[in-house]
Amino acid sequence: MAVERTNRDVRTLITQIAAGEIMLPEIQRGYVWKASQVARLIESLYRGYPAGSLLFWKTGQLAETREAAIGVPQALPRVLPLYLLDGQQRLTSLFRVLTDHPDAQVVFNIETEAFQNQSAATRRNRKWIKVYDVVGPDADVFAIHGELKDAGLAIPDPEIGRRLSALQKITQRDFHMEVLHDFEYEEVADIFVRVNSGGRALKTTDLALATLSARTPGFLGQLEAESARWAERGYGALDVNFLIKALTLSLSTTGKRLASVAKLTAASQETVEAGWGTVRRGISRVVPLLEDRLLIPTTALVPSLAALHPLILHYGRHEEGSAISSDVENGLLYWFLAATARNRYGGASDTALTQDIRALDDQNPVAALLNNLGIRANGISISSEDLAGRNHQSPYLLFCYLAAAHAGATDWWDGGPISGGVDRSGKPQYSLVHPAAKLRNHSAKYSSAEINELANIVFVSEQTAKNIIDGRNPAAYLQSVSFSDRAAHAIPGDPAVHGPEGYRGFLAARRALLAERITALLNQFRPEFLAKDAVAAKGGTANSLVLAGYSGAGRSVLVAQAVAAGQKWIGWIDPSDLESALDAAATGLASDVPVGDETAPLRVDDENGVTFGLGPFVVLGSLDQWRTAVKDAFEASQPLTECPEPSDDHWAAEPEEFLLSDAGMRKAS
């Protein structure tokens, strides 16, 4: 075994990738960089900044590989390939930029020397030039220089030439390379884990996959094939990471990620194969159950995929074709819906999974699972109050969809079932009953939170939104919708609430209709051992969190107002600081965000997404939820002069978990 150290320039490396002389071993994860990260890499090369080293493995043994995300097939190598262990994100990004990949259209501002991804604005501005046009094989830099001279730049002609030359030279930049010769696959996998854990942290599922791939070459292919199978049916979130988590849970009931992965990687090949069989059997029964009994067409509607794990393990422990009683099946579906309504896995999901997987061993697993939810004698019901203030990020989006689906709701344009209105990303299509444009400037001063309430969402296609709703008040278009179609979507029939002046009455009436239908749906699956009359658990101290935007005099402030334990806390956040932290979070990096005179930790978690400490709360939400929350806060921005003063005192008590999906409303704790 030996380690070779050498250097190669960017152009040579890209040529080797195309020729199949650089390949990705199976232990590599997928390509994850965003456009902003690609632009920053090109800028670093342009400015001569260090861009890191590359680690390769060269071996005479046959190694399992995975396809590189370069957009074109690699050629069959004519020499022994180099397997890339560290540097995939950088080399893939460079290949994309230098081959004009549609997702890597990086542009350069010749005047400011800024880099970003192409946009409609940069296409119209002659000061922005596409990097590929300067570094590509058919680049005509002389012609580009001539066009820039006529663009009215604030820099002299020689400087234009210097900057174009510097941009051209990024393909000549050298990368330092270390090549491992004749190391064994398992040792290479261990090196891969060590190296990558020191950079952008690998998820624990990545660590497990690297070890399993080294022990059982081809295992990743099995995972990807299983994931693709369910993606074709709309269950694309059952990806490789989900399957690895399910596999670890099939072998361990500790619920802790590191403990689960440790048990997985220490397990024998026979044990892993048995666990994999459990997972596959479980999914093959659970997905049709969700599709046929609950009418869930896509995992995009499921707020927390963690709620699927107990179902998968329960069914996976039974042999194929074995019967499960209808009482147990109904009870499991009832628990799944109740767990979703209660945000069972919205907080520390590993702890909850530990409890719920152990409950599967109980003589009455349904009762044990419901007991973990605090549901013993009585069931649950949904009230109109539960729906108040909720938006599309709420777990109740699923219930509103199911209320329509189980009522036989159809699309108002083509008459097809609403399950047909799932877009290419797997998300259900919906529109606002009362269009935002008709409410924003109304004299009643409807807030952004009111406008975007769940009770104003209707599950119809884009064609319905364009051709029937078309930005009009319900009073103007509902007459073209049949009574049965309106009723199936729980649209209140009172004409008084179909105009903007009656909007708040519309929300109240529709919340009541939806709550009644959702409770009726729950009762369809209600176990017989529960009391006949369901009651919702209420009471407790009201906690709340509201995010609001304030702007004026060239300044913007995001205000977080929290109430906990009867005390109020207010924090000021610069939205640009928060956006930067969220950008960093997208790459797996944690940040400390200034909140008033202090800083608050913004952290990235495999299970909980992004957590942000705000006064009395540790607020949990996905990256998309945080970005949407900031956007919504400033959609109805208020004058900076009306901004409340921040709290002077530090919140001394231990912070509680709070779901971002509950922000803007009361939460009983």
C-alpha cells in the first residue's frame, strides 16, 4: 500500500471524468450542492483562493460504482480508473459549469466581479456574462471583450481584459491530489468516513451505508431500486436515507441514531439481510394501506415520515400473505392519524420512536401505541379551534386533504379526483378560495396569516386556479361550480361569506365544516376499546410564537414574540443574518445568529431539520419551513415605527421545544 501525491489542473480532471478515468465508488453519497455553492466555488478559483485537496483510490480489484451527477454518461475507461473519495461535490460542480449543465449556469459580473447563478435579470444585463461562454471549448473571448467595451462599463478596457483572462485561467488551477494505492475496500470505506466526517458532516445514514457497501458490494443498488419502486407510486420520500433508518430500527430499539447505526454496522450479514427483508415486507403492505384506506397519494402530504416506521416494522414482522385482523389494522391507522395530529414526531423523534417501537411488542400494540400518545379511555376529535391560524406548513394540511378526498372531491376543471392533482415534485396542488390579491388591500386589513390559513385552501389543479378562480372573489366564480363539488370541498354555502367583506366569517364556517369531517374520518378507524364519544385533550398553559416583519428607512427587522409560562419575550433579528445562517444550514453548517444584543444558536439536525433558539423556545422546522416563515412575515410587512421593543432580560429558564408549524398561533403545553 502506498500514497501518491501529485497535482492536476481543472481541465485535466474534467477530461478524465468524461473519459471514465475518474469514477465514484458506491460508498459515495449523492450530489447535494446548491447553485449558490457552485457559484462560490468558481469565485474562489477566480480569486486564487485555496479550493481544497482531492482524495482518490486506485486498485486492481473490481469496485462497485455509482453514477456521477454530471448530466452525461461517462465513457468506458481504457485505463484503471481513479475512485474519488473526497471532492465529489467540487469536481461534479466544475464538470457541470464547464459543460454548460442547465443547473450550473454560473454568471460573472465583469464590473463588480460578483458570481451568481443565471437569472432573468442577469440575462438582460450586458454586464453579466456566463462563465461557460468564457471557459468553454468554443469560447470567443475577443468577441466577448468587444461586446463588453460597448456596455458602458465603469472600468477601463485593460481591466476588462485582465478580468476575462483571470476567468479563463480557472481551468488551469491545480488541485492537490492524494491517491491511495492497493488499499482494501473496507479500509478505504473507513478512510472515506473519517475524511468526510471532518468536512461537511455525513449523516449517520451515510456512515452506515459506507460500512454496509464495503461489506456487501451492491447493497446500495438494492436500496436505490427499492426507493425507485415507491417513487413511481408517489412515495418518493421513501429514499435511501429513510430505508437505512428503517433498517437500523429493525435491528435496534434504542432509538438513538448513533446506537442504531453502531448495531447495524456490527450486525452479521445474515442479520442485516433479515432486517432488510422485514423492511421490504413492511413497506410493501403499508404503502397500499395508506393509498387504499386513507387515500394518501404522496408522501409529500405526510408531515413526519417517522410515523411510518412503527407501521412498517409491525407489518414487516409478519410473513408475506399473513392475515392481520381488521381491528388491529384500523387501530394502527387510527394511531397514525392521531400521532400526526398530535405532532408525535415533531420534537425529539428518536425518543418517541424508541417508545413506539417497543410498544409493538405489547400484547395489544394498538393500545400501547395510543397510550404513548396519552390516549387511554377517550379518543381524539378535531375542533375548529385546532385549525385556527394554521397554514400549509401545518400537519393539518394532510387532514384537510383527506377530508376532501374521503368526501369524493373532484377537480373543478377536469372533474378528476383530487389525487390526480399531484405535481412532478410529488406535492399536491391547491389554491386559495379567496385569492390573496382580493384580500391584501381590503379595508378589513386581513393579515398574511389570515389570508394563508388552511381554511382558505382548496385542493384543485393549476388549471382550476387559472381558468375558474382566476384571481376572482368566490362570489364571482362559485356559481360555475356545482353544489356537489362545493360541498365535497367543504365550501360554506352562505353567499354572505363569498365576498371579501365576509372573509372572517368564511374562515370560521369552513373551519367548523373541516373539523367535523376530520373527526368523522378519525372515527372510521376508531378502536372499539375506546369510549364512543371522542374528546380532544385540551387545557394547559398557552404557549405562543409569532414572527412578524417590520420595515422602514432602509431597514428590516424580523420580530419574534414568544409567550411561555405566562411571560412574554420579544427578540429582534436582522433577516439578512437569518438568511445567511439558513444558507449555511443548507450545506450542513451551524451558525450563531444575532438576536438583539445576544446570539442564538441555529443548528442542523438529521431528524429535526433546523433548530433555532429563540428566548423560551428551541424552534424546530425544516429549511423550507424557515424560508417560508421569513417570506410570509415580510409579505405583510408593518412600519418599523410600530415595531415593539425587544426584551431586556435574558430568558433564564430551560427552553422548550416549539414547532415552527405552530408559529403564529397558541400552543397548549
